[in-house]
Amino acid sequence: MIVLLSPTAAPALVDADRLDRLHAECPGVIGDMQFGDLCARGDDDQHVWLSIEGLRSAGVAESDDESFVTAFDGMIAYAGSKGWLNQDATMVRAHVETTG
């Protein structure tokens, strides 16, 4: 799963079926990007917080795979085992890759 960040549009999910590499892509300075319900700025410029429910909903809408929810929940369980969820387990921490 990749969340595309933009200075002119809300964050958008692409590659929903790729559950082995959750991250965000940023075409510039993270402070210039727009955030919203799907994605919040992280504690530093290398990470963002992604809404687990937002990712699940967007992924279900984009994916053709009937087992998506089970695989998605497995990805989130793995993230939890690594300490990458916020305290109330509503957000997952994701690395930001600069693309521009």
C-alpha cells in the first residue's frame, strides 16, 4: 500500500493489494503536503500516521481480492507487533519516501 502525498490534493491510496510495503510517497518537503482523514503528519519528517480504518475502507474499494480484509488485518497485526501503532490502535506509522 502506498499513500501518495501532494501539496495540492488530499492523500490518496494506490497499490492497495501490495500489503508487504506500507509507506507514503512525498514529492517535496513534507511540511508543504496536505493531510486529512487518511494521513496525519508524523513526529518527524520521515514518518506519517495513517488511519487504519481509512486504509481498510480505501483498500476494500480499490482491491479485487476477496481476501483483502484478512490480509490487511494481518499487516496491521504485524505492525502492532513492531510497535508501529498509536496508543489506541487507530493509526499506523509509515515511512515517507521522497520522490521529488
